[in-house]
Amino acid sequence: MSGNQRQSKRIQTRRENERLILEAAEKVFAEAGYGGATMQLIADMAGLPKANLHYYFATKEELYRTVVARIFEIWLHAAESFDNAPGPVEGIGAYIDAKMEISRRHPFGSKVWASEVMHGAPVIQDYLETTLREWTDGRIGAIQRWIDDGLMDPVDPRHLLYMLWATTQHYADFGHQIETLNGGAALDAGQWAGATETVKRIILRGIGAREIRPDLAK
Amino acid sequence: MSGNQRQSKRIQTRRENERLILEAAEKVFAEAGYGGATMQLIADMAGLPKANLHYYFATKEELYRTVVARIFEIWLHAAESFDNAPGPVEGIGAYIDAKMEISRRHPFGSKVWASEVMHGAPVIQDYLETTLREWTDGRIGAIQRWIDDGLMDPVDPRHLLYMLWATTQHYADFGHQIETLNGGAALDAGQWAGATETVKRIILRGIGAREIRPDLAK
DNA sequence: TCGTTTTCTGACCGTATGGTCAAGGTTGAG
DNA sequence: CTCAACCTTGACCATACGGTCAGAAAACGA
């Protein structure tokens, strides 16, 4: 209860409002698209007057950029699960787990990202050409090393990555379709686990991923 | 050169204009989203005055509905390749071929469909609940029969279908990202073939699909 | 307490959009 | 040729949107 770390009320309010706005914006951009989203709708959902949004974010595009950048951060963080794995079973398995978890917990963010890329990545083209390309090249190298080490079949690493992205993100981006085909109900915890297991199993078996067996190592 | 099948000029012009409008609309809706698309932009791309669009399609929404319905037709047609296949190798293989071909030849349509579903399917919810659900249930039955006949591993057919949709449509919907990671160039014919083969191989192997061997049949 | 900085907000503005309309042009059957 | 049905289009309209702004309110340092 002491005064340690007490934030000034100004900073506290600023953070809280920015959070409210960004969460509302993420949802509205995801559900209506950039063109269909209106500042008024975002303001209403955040519980703030529209003019207040423009106080924190000068323009609609700036707000959108901030939303997309935050999503990219989450994406990058999940990508770390790929690293430092001894083989494809651990690395790709953990990556699928992480990306399925993102689809489940951040469906709006995933949709905003998908929408952005589908429309030609007008605001994050530079991310694609720098950070994403570097990350991709690095992971391609890792996969190739696993292939060379005989830990999996020789599969084009690039297309394998695309498959991983596609299958995991599908559960967020096409969640509405999946929900409809599920009788109108969202997937429950067990169904999410089943989806994750099925995806992991098909892909790991499909690439002929082999467990590392230390007893066979020289 | 005879007059057989000569269309009256009126009908001819009507068809041509509707085609021009629908093609332009598909592209604009795909690139800008429903909210971002404007009738003026579509009109310019079709080479017609805006008022003329409203003569053929009363409202923006009606034009959009028509575009989406056309895409669904293509989708359904490709789905036929699943049928009458003796086993998963032929059925799923042909389906992947067909869907990859759609992604390649109709990227705009695929994006419009994806966008529509991502936004909660406001105009095609009835399709999802009727035609798509029936088609899906039928295919789930076919897959289950293959499993029962020992032609593939016991895999949840539902998630397998989602994987097929996700991986194939990804090449259209996320084509811009793939292009960027491909050094800024669209996939050439060889790369498309490589993608198709990789997807087919990983999935068919992943589900343990076995060729039918007539010599082993009773 | 006082003055300054930051935050908040209703009212307002210019513009772009979906849609309308009336008048003129074109086509084709009788 | 005639006339009705159909097609085309520039000009127009109401609305909704992103963005602005002046002034009130709150927070803060001294």
C-alpha cells in the first residue's frame, strides 16, 4: 500500500485509455475491415467520445498502424518457440502449439493481419521485407539442417512454413465458418486440443519427422 | 458466319457489361474490402459511368452478393473432384490439385470469399448453413469410409478438410506475402507445381494414405 | 493556493460516397 | 417508318465520415 511505483494519475489514465482504444480498434478493424471501420464505432466500443480518440491517435491510419504493429509483436514472440529445438518434432510441434494458441486467444489480431496482407500489406510492407524475410530465411536454414541431419524427409522448407501458417491461422481467420460447421458453437477446449493434435500429427508424420535417438548417436 | 445463335445486340451488350462490372467488382472488393471499395472505382475499372452500374445492379450490396455467389459456384464445382474417387490418394489428391488451381486462377475471388467469412459471413451465412454444411457432411462420410476401409489412418475428417482449405487457399489469400518472400516475384509455373506437390505429399503421407491394391482385394 | 500543462469533449466543417433522376439515345418488333 | 421498351449518362442530393477546434475540466508542480 506504500507509494512505491505509484503511477501518476495522468500516466495511469493514458495507459488505460490507450488500452481501451487499441482493444476496441482491433475488434472493429477485424470485424469490419479498415474501410468499413469508423472512428465513431471504435469510440463507442471503447466508451470514449470520438474526439478523444483523435487526441491519442491523430488519424485513423495511425491507430491502424499501431494495432498491426502490436499483432506483429505477438507473432514474433510465438516464432521464438521454433528456436533452440533439437529437432523437428520439438521445434515444429512447439511452433504449432504456439500458433494455435494465438489463433485461439487473439482471433481479432489474426484477422487484422490477414486482412492487411490480403489487401497488399499497404502499411506493413516494410515489415514483410525486413523482419519477416529474415525470420523466414533463418527458419528455412534450420529446417534444411534437420533434413541434412536425417531428422525429416527432404521437403521444401518454404512450403512447409506456409502450411504451418495457413493451417494454424485458419482457425482464427475462418473461425466463423468453423463455428457454423460446428453447429453454431465455438470450439470448446477439447476440440481445440483435438485440432492442435490433428494438425501436429498430420504435418509431423507428413514430413517424416523422426525423434532424436541419442542411443544411435556416435 | 451464318446467323445461327446470333444474339440480339441488346442481350449481347447486357452480358458484356455485366461481365465487365463483375470482373472489376471482384478485383476491387478483393483489394479494398467491401467497405473500402467504391462504386466509382469499380465503374472506372469497368470503363463505365457510375450511374450505369446502378442500372445493372441496384445497390453496392447486390453487386457484392452477386460476386460472392459466383465465387461459391466455382468453389462447389472444384469440390466435385472429391467425388467418385476410389480412395484418398485419388480423391484428396485431385481436390488439392483443383483448389490450388483455383487459388492460382481466381485469387481475387478467393480473397473476397475469405474477407466475407472473416467478417462473419454477413451475406452468405445461409450458404454456409445449407450447401456448405451438406457438402462437408458428405465428404466427412467419404473420408470416414476410407478410414474404415483401411485406406488411411484414423484422422478427424473435419480437421483434415480444414487443413485442405487452409493450405490451398493460403496461396491466394496470402499471395502477396508469398510473393514478397519470393523476392517480390509471383510464383512461376514450376513453383506452383512444386507447391502443389509439396502440399499433396505432406498431407497424403501425413494421413497415411495408401494406394488401393486390387491384387489384395478378395 | 495559483498558474501551467495535459486531458477531455460537443459542436462544427469539408469531402466523398451510395444512390436518384430526368432527359436523351438506341434497338427492334410490327 | 413508328413507337414502345430498353439503355446510357451528367448532374444532383442526403448522409456519414475523418478530422478540427475552442474552451472547459482535471491534474500537477511549486
